[in-house]
Amino acid sequence: MASMLSTKKRKQSLKELKTLGQQLLSSRAHVNNLPLLITFVSPASPPQHLLESLLSLQSFFTPVLPQLPPSSSLKKNRVDEESKKEDPEFIYKTWLRSKFDELVRSLIHVLFSPQSEDALREVVLDTLMEFVKLGNNGRFHSSIYHKLLQTIVYSVESVESVTDLLALKYFKYIDVRYFTYISLEKLATTLDVKDISDDKAMRANGNDESNPTAGLVLRIHKIHHIISNIPSQEGNKEKSEHEMWSGSGFSFKEGSEVLKSEDKKLKSDKNNNNVLSADTIVRKMKLKFTKAWIAFLRLPLPIDIYKEVLVIMHQAVIPFLSNPLMLCDFLTRSYDIGGVVSVMALSSLFILMTQHGLEYPNFYEKLYALLVPSIFMAKHRAKFLQVIQNPK
């Protein structure tokens, strides 16, 4: 079957592709055009052929998506499937769901392919985000969005252009930011469990020194690039703070593996008119912000990331945490590293001590231990001197 589709693919002209799409949209009798059109959503396809196919595919799937069984239920409800397997309509919709999932995988492949040009990437990202918006009965399709972020983090290619585009166009929406924090917490926790264990095993076998592996460092950099590009809550005081990408509210059916830790209170709020109130959104956003940042800061950050995080910690992180004292371990660990990292940790530690009741008995002992000639040549010496001169 795959070879037949490949043979047909090579023979299609742009005009014929348009005809295939028109047929698909006109009658169910032409539904077999669907797999063939999906094969053109590939980095190897000429951009015009890919875009023509994508136009037809998006037009086809958008109205039928609310009628399709969710992907997660296909694996979990085997008994229910057995009872419906004789139903032709159920079989048809199940097949359509499998083709939609295949299309999403193909779009993600194109989005991160080195062969794809920036203009094409933007169209593909917009299409994926439209599916995120509409793909789950009009609610936010968290599963597709999590796959997108997961691919960004685990891609071996440089994908900053995709991250920057995502941030520029979609991080202004509160539900996108909300689910970004949820996914980043999950991804950071997964790195903490799997990649760090693999890293320790490699070092135990003599394959590396004390530093994390290159793959782990790259993933940490990518998570940092995403989380540091999310607009601060302070910078979104206008009505745009509550602007939703998916207007019907959050989804708790799709992507349950991402949302399994969501509390019952949020589900209850969602059921009230199916849309979260602004106050609830702000409250829950702070919780998700905190969980994502704490999960990230538990990773074995390379020194350059340590420095970047510490520079903005007192302004971009501490004021928005549900409990700033959760940073104590991270900042103490940073302070104990020594050198310029210790200097940079001072400001945030001092804020925790003076504004949030942190007890750190050895603070001034370690502070004055940094008073060596080289510290007065450090890049962040101004902040260091400010803490010494103004202990308020």
C-alpha cells in the first residue's frame, strides 16, 4: 500500500493535487484521496505541492474533528471497541482519527526539518495551532501541543526559530501559556528521571566527566529558551492577559497524561459555563508557573544557564512564585558554587531573607568571604556592592 501511494505521489501535478482535494471535500466516495494527500506533507515534497495538499487536508479535517473518537480512548476502551466494531460509521471515524494523527506527525516532521524554509514553517505551525485550537471539540488540544513542545526539546536540530515564532504569535494567549507551563514541568521532570539517570550511568562507566552529557545540556538549553520567552504575568495586565487561543475553555479529555495531576477544583471551575474565570486563570497560572520553574531549576544546569537564570531571578521569577521560599535549595546551591555565580545568587537570597522570612545564618559569613580583589572586577559587582552597602 505504501509503495502504491509513493508511485501515485510521484505522478501528481499541482493541478491534479487540487482536483484530488476538491474531490475529497465534495464526497465521502473520494475519501481514499486522503492518504495520498497526506503523503505530500513531507519535507521532500515541493513546497507548492505540500501547501496545496495541506489546504485540502485542513479544510477536510476541521469540520469532522469534533465527531472523531479521541486518540487516547482508542487504546483504553477495548471493550467498547469490541461492541462497536460492527458499526461502519465507528470504523470510518476511527480510521479518520488514525489519518489525522498521521497528519499531525507529518506536520511536526516538516516543521523541524532542516529542509523547510521559514515561510513554510510558519504555515505549518499555524496549521498545528489551529488543530490545537479546534481539535478537541473546540477545546484546547493539549496532547497535540505537548507533542509540539516535546519535539522542540528533544530535537537534535537547532529549533530556536520555531520557538521564537511560537512565542511571538501564541504566547500572548493565556491558555497557551498555561499549557506551556504544564508541558515544561512534565518535560523537565522526565529529563530529571531519565536523562540524568542515563548521564550518571555513563559517568560510572567512564564515558564522561562530572559534567552532564551534551544531549542533556542541549535539552536543558531548549527548555530554558522556551520558559524564558513566556511573557511575565506582570507584563500582561491589560485585557490581552485573559485572551484565549481556544475560546471554549480547557480540555481535560485529550492529553490526560499531561494533565493527570490537575486538581478537582480546576475541573469544577471549567464545568461552570465551560470557561475559567479570570481570577481562577490567574490563580492557577501562578501555580503552574511555580511548578514549571521549580522542575526546571532542579535540573543540573550548565554554568551559562545558571548565570542567565540568576540575572533575572529577582525580577522575573521570585515575584510570581506561589511560595518563593521553594527557591531556597536552588539559591543555596548556586551560592555554594562560588565565584561569580555566588555573587549573582546574593540578590535573590537577600530578597528571600528580607521579604519572605528565609533564615540563612551563614549568609554574611559567606558574603564577606567573597571580598577578594577579583570580585571587584566581576561583571555583576554592582549588585554585590549594593547588597553590602544597603542591607535593608
